Amino acid sequence: HSATVLALDRRTTTPDLTAAFGFERPQTVFHSLVVHREDGVPVQLEERFVNGALAPDYDRQDFTRRTTYEFLQAATPLTEVEHVISSVAADAEIAARLEMPAGEPCLRLYRRTWTGAAVATVNYLTYAGRVSLGSRYRPGK
């Protein structure tokens, strides 16, 4: 695995992001854009928005050495996760970043995570059509 960080900054939430975080009004959140590779081949474009109140050092990390997920698990452990998977065609930006032809199929995983009652992250994980997704877990006991 390797990663290329394309952006690591702060952004003011759009109306959709404000609602996704459950904020009453727009707020500044951390934003990262990372391309993940396996054996040198791009497999995922990760766009992540992070509630800075829960992970205040997010923008000072080196996400080429430690994944965003690894950092966030240590900073603000997840208590709830929401996943929505959809198919999308690669637009010009996605195609360039995942090194694939525009219009090719991708899977997009929309993911929100919570720490307690607060939304910790809102994520858009776009996978080149050449991958498969799966999970195995045990429901709470």
C-alpha cells in the first residue's frame, strides 16, 4: 500500500456537509484528498471531511506513513458507522486520479462515522471498478 496526499486543508461546510454533520450552521472542518495504491495501481480516491473538535491534530499528520483511518481510530474511536454504496461513472477528475478512462464504472462508498452523539467524519471513498468490496463483522452482543 502507498498513498499520495493531494489535499490536507480546512474548509467551510457546504449546506449538504453542514446537514451531514448535524451542524446548525456552516463550520470549518478538516478536508483531505488521498489516492491509495496497491502495488503501484490506484484503487481508491478518498475524500474525507473531519470534525476538528474530535480530531484537532488531523491537519498535522503525514498520511503517507499512517492512514487517515489509523489516525482517527486513535484520536476519536468510532461508536457508529453508516455506509451507502452506489455506482458512479468516473468523471474527468476521478479518471485522472485513478488512472482510468473517463466514464468507466466506479463504486462510491459514502461513509459517516460517529463518536458518541457527534458525527466525526463524512467520507466519499471512490473505488476503481477493478476492485471488490466486502466485510465481515459481528453485531453487538
